Amino acid sequence: MQLNDLRLGQREVRLAARAKPRSSNVIAGNEVYIANGEEHVMNKSISAILFGLILTASVAAQNQQPAPPSSTTFLKNLYRGNRGEISRSAAKFPEEFYGMRPGPQTEVRTFGQLVGHLADFNYLWCSEAKGEKNPMEGKALEKLTSKADLTKALGDAFAYCDSLYSSLTDASGQEVIEITQEDGRKRRINRLSLLLLNYGHNEHHYGNIITYMRMKSIVPASSEAPQQ
């Protein structure tokens, strides 16, 4: 890989990290913002994923190696792996701890609320990527309380998204779609950007899930010993 390529990629990451958070869900170019206090972390996470794709492609080109997976194939694999880790962790965590928080701050979600929150947003963003009405609009799955109800909602939300990710192609990923932001404004973006945001949001909150599980000395799915 040429030094100029690396410098250019580093500059793009620095510019993304300095971008100002905005007050609504926005995807502009390689910048991704969400309006729930997670803008800075999510923006850096998505930029890192894009930077990794750029470097992988550049190295392959320099060394004349077989082309790496396309960005859509790479995203599909990331989504499937993370989906499985979240689902297995939610199933593994005892119901008696679903109401726990990592501290006394009541504004921090309980474990159960995290599971419901992920279900809500997978329905939201995947329905927009499909160009159809959110089937769970107004349901507020985050307010469910029992483990059975929450894990079912999460599983149903992932199932709703699965076909979308599985059928994603380079061409369909670049198709421009219209989404509605939290302030009611319409915005046109490409489908791949929205699905990348959905994956990044899932991964972001899986990090939270790991914290809750480790606090109770429970091994999260991603750290389980491989089955023999």
C-alpha cells in the first residue's frame, strides 16, 4: 500500500471524528449521525469500518491479490455475526437480571430495555430500507418487561431484517431511498448507508450488553469457548 493512500485514509477519519453532532438521524456521504446521544461514538465506529474497507481494497490492489469481498458482502457477514452474538447473549442472560442497570443512574437503560431498544431500531431502519411502513410503529418494544416477550421481539426484528441483508447486492445497496428523520423531514440516502448504520448501532449496544453480563460473571456469546 502506498504511503499517500494511508495518509489520505487517516485524513478522512480525522475529518469524520471532528464533525459536529446533529439533532436528527442523518447520513451524508461517509458521515452518520443519530439523535440519541450516541453521535460521536457511532460516527467514529462507522468511519473505522469504511476506513477498513478502503485499506483492504488498497492492499489487495498493491499486492495483486484476489479481490476482497465487496462492501455489501462484508456488511452481510458483519451483520450475521453480530446478530447471532446479540441473540445468544439475550437468551443466556437470566430473567432475574433483565431489570438491572450498571449503576444508579435511572436514565441508563436496563438490560431488558437494551434488548427492546435494539428490536425497535432494527424494525425502524430495516422498514425504511425496504421502503415500507414500520410493522411495529408505535409499539415501543423497549417498554416490554418479560424476558420471553423481549427475546421474541428481538428475534422477530432480526428476522424482519434478515431477508433485506441476505438479498443486498452492490447495485441495490447504491439505490437511493427516502427516509423520514425524527424531526419529520425527508432525506434521500443510499440503502447501504442505512444498513451500515443499523449494523453499527447493533454492534454499539452489544458492547453495552457485554458490560452487563460481565458484571454478573456471565460469559457473553462472543467470548464463549468454541464447541468441540
